[in-house]
Amino acid sequence: MVGIYFFCPDELNDLFGSQGEKSQKDKGKNQTRRKNPPHGINVSQHGARIEKPNKFDYNLVVIGGGSAGLVSSYIASAVKARVALIEEDKMGGDCLNTGCVPSKSLIASARLLAQAARAKEFGLQKAEISFEFSDIMERVQSKISQIEPHDSVDRYTALGVDCIQGRARVLSPFTVGVGDQVLTTRNIILATGAKPMVPELKGLDQVDFLTSDTIWDIREQPKRLVVLGAGPIGCELAQAFQRLGTQVFLVQRGMGIMKKEDADAVVPVMERFRQEGMTLCLDHTAKEIQVRGDEKTLICDHKGQTVEIPFDRILIALGRTPNTKGMGLEDLGVSLTENGQIEANGFLQTNYPNIYCCGDVHGKYQFTHTAAHESWYAAVNALFGRFKKFQVDYRVIPWATYTDPEVARVGSNEQEAKAGNIEYEKVIYGIDDLDRAIADSENTGFVKVLTVPGRDVILGVTIVGHHASEMIAEFVLAMKHGIGLNKILGTIHIYPTMAEANKYAAGLWKKAHAPEKLLAWVEKFHTWMRNH
Ligand SMILES: Cc1cc2nc3c(=O)[nH]c(=O)nc-3n(C[C@H](O)[C@H](O)[C@H](O)COP(=O)(O)OP(=O)(O)OC[C@H]3O[C@@H](n4cnc5c(N)ncnc54)[C@H](O)[C@@H]3O)c2cc1C
């Protein structure tokens, strides 16, 4: 789901200025280690000679029409390069068709039901809502259809991109095959995304399991749903289905959910899950699925005990596998990381200097906005790298998990700071104290800010609460532009808003860093003034 709004004209006019804080002189710093660096692009990794065409059809061929591919080709066409975008399935990729858009649409319907269930908290005796599950799933599709034109072949063709439907194969660093066509190109961007990881779980092949790719097709509501995996995708979908009336069992091998977040950040989420009737099966290791007649059961190990969880449908949400197979990368010897992602240096170049990658197939951060962010670097480096290259700036990466309460983060949290031996100070402002949150009966969560000890420099922020994903934007801006808490405190925030919590967190930091000696002197001054 990529709109024109990703790029302001300034960025396009100022290709070399806006995101290029780091340039050629940083070459070598923080770069990914290359396996078997090629001796030149005239020889493949396997030693075969590669013919470099005398002329090229394209400046850039982009493989994959998801967020990363769309943005890459958009940038290329905006700077008047000749660009082809090859997509084998639906334009818009995961984000539009099976990811962000459908999940947030489903969450919106489920939220309304959850609000109704809390009617008494709002002074209402009862709010009854009746619905057909299939209508909710059709609404999800209608939201996809509404957004689809943003990512469509028509739109991108009008922008000057040659959109080609089909499965691409990289034949050489200069040629890409699609159907019976062979395109010659100066540069290639691999933006082929990722797909749900399916584990080797005994008995899984006996059930019609769901993934984030297929769940959008169901029209019959499961009565009992096992969600295997309590990462962001598992948690968001588990809560949505529980709110719609499905009995959800959220099964997680470890003791916590959303393990990248601090333990205190996920406590309010787990509490809400339990209040809403979800069964949290933590420290449960899935062993096998048994099918006896119509009854399906997930067998788990829990602290040495066997636990049986009967279910109607099971959703596998155990992470995502990069799409790198069957497209010629093995033959060419394009290097992959241990996680199976495409390996690239800081300029997003693979071990072939004219083959770049971006988005989920490469990224450490698997989000639409990071795919878009990387695309700028991949496209600009591919097209203008002979003059100037830009190293991807990963310093300020925000994200959110859209559970209720939401969990949003930018920069380091405590567990990361501790793991990296980074010293920090922290302030926590409890949202239970915030006027707007109280008025809205949404007084759960906190704003936690980590700073460099003794300095007004933000290291990271975690926000848990209603609209945390919106509230974090102020800190994203602050961190990106080196603004500290003093400035946030000195900024007028509208009353009463959730965003005021950011200012109160800054206020707590200020209080903790009050100039005690000066205040002691000032107190003496006031005493003196009262006596004269
Ligand atoms: C349920 C869910 C919810 C999510 N929610 C959010 C969210 O709220 N916010 C957020 O930021 N991110 C979210 N994400 C993540 C986000 O969807 C991805 O990070 C993003 O879509 C990655 O974009 P991409 O272009 O790298 O890959 P994709 O969107 O996967 O696009 C890759 C494209 O390449 C095509 N392709 C692959 N191989 C070939 C080939 N050989 N030839 C031609 N085409 C090929 C595929 O068909 C696909 O269309 C969510 C993901 C899921 C699954």
C-alpha cells in the first residue's frame, strides 16, 4: 500500500540531499560482510562468463510489486529512468492484499464489538451488536479494493513504469526473464518480499491450516482458533478473532508475547487479552497435531506435561521466510544471510554491484514503511551510484503493534540497551493519570523514554496505550532531528489529548534533572524577599 505521499517533491528535487546523511566517505562502515565477493560482474559466482549487453532496454528492472518494489519503481520513473516492474501475483504485495490493510480493517470491526462489550463503563446499560462474520470479511475485501488503485498497474503505467505481469527470473546481472521475454537492464532491484513460515509440525499436513496469506479467504467463523505464535501478527489477529466471538488459544513457546518488546510493555496487552476471554498458553511447545474423526487437537509440551488443545482452525504465525527461491539467484550465486535473507552492504548492493535489494526479502525490519525507506536508497544508489552513493540510515526506525492497547516503539528499549551494554536513564509516565485517557476510559499504559545519562538525548521510546502508534510520531521526529525532551516540554500540546502524555514524560525527565543547587539558592532568594 504505497501512496505518492511517500515522496515529497523536495525529496525528488533534492535527490542527493534529503536522505543522504551518509555518503561515499562512509563506505566500509557498518557494511554487511560479503561472502565470495565477485571479481567483477563479467564473471558469475560459478565462474561462467556473463555477456554485458552493448545497449540496455532499461535502466532498472524491479522484481516484486509490493511496497518495496512499488516505491523503487516510482522513484525511478520520477527521475526519468526507464523502469520495468515485474509482479507475479497482485500489485501491492502483502501490505495491501494480506498484511497491513486487511489486518487493520478486521481490527477496526473487532474494536467496535469490544467497545460495545464495555458499554457499562461508558454509562450505557447495554449495546448489542449483531453481525455476520462473512460480512466483516467482505468489508475487509472492500477496504482492499478501495485502496487498490493506489498500487494499481494503471497508476504505475501512468507514472511511466512498464508493469509486467509474470514470474521473474534473474538470468544474469544484466538480464531478467519473464514469460518468454528477456529484458536487458543496467540494474536490478530484488523486492520479492517474504511469505509465512510453515513449521515442520507433525500432523500439520492433515489439517487445512491458515496463515496470514489465507485467513482473509475464510467466510465461516471458527468457533475455536489456535494461533500458533505470539509475535505482532499472531497477537493482532488473535485479539481480533477473540473480540469477534471466537475462542482463541494463543500458543507461545516462551513465557512472553511480542518478545522484541520490554516485558512491562506487554503486560497490559496480556491483561487485556485475558480480560477479553483469550486463553494464553505461554511456555507451550507445539509437538504435533492429532486428528480423530472431526476433532483436531494440538498437542503441546508445557513444563514436561502434555497439554491438549482442541480446535477448529489453526493459524500459523511463526514468522516470515524471504522469497529467494526459484528465481535464478542460486544459479547466479547471490549471497544470502544465515536467516535466508538476501545479503547486502550498506548501500543495499548484493554481491553483484548492480543487483540491489530492499524490503522484507532483505530487511531486518519487516514493515511497509521500512520497505519504502530502503527503496529510496536502492533506487537512488542503483541509478546514480556512479556519482554518489547513500548508506541506509537505520538510526530511527519506528513501528507499532495494533493490539489494544497498542504498543509503539522507536529506538532502543530496555532489553536492547542492556544487551548492547548501553547506559541509560529512564522516565515512565503512566497514562492512567492522563485526563483525556480517563475521559475516554482508555487510561491504560505508559510512555517510557530512555535517555543518555545526564544528557537531553533520547535513546528510545516505548508507548503502550490507546493510539500509541500516533503518539510515537512526536518522538520519531524528535529523534530524527536531534530534538530533546526540553524542547518537547516547551511545545504546546492541545488539551486534552493523548499526545499530552509525551509532554508529561518530558516533564518527569526535567524534574529528575532539576538544577538542585540553583533551586536551593532561589528558595533562599524568595525567603529573603518575603522578609524585606
Ligand atoms: C498480517 C500482516 C500484517 C502486517 N501489518 C503491518 C503493519 O501494520 N504495518 C507495517 O508497516 N507492516 C505490516 N506488515 C508487514 C508488511 O506487510 C511488509 O513488511 C511489506 O508488505 C513488505 O513489502 P515488500 O515489498 O518487501 O514485500 P511484499 O509486499 O511481500 O511484495 C513482494 C512482491 O514480490 C512478488 N514476487 C515475489 N517473487 C517474485 C518473482 N520471482 N517475480 C515476480 N514477482 C515476485 C510477490 O508476489 C509480492 O507481490 C504486515 C504483514 C502481515 C503479514
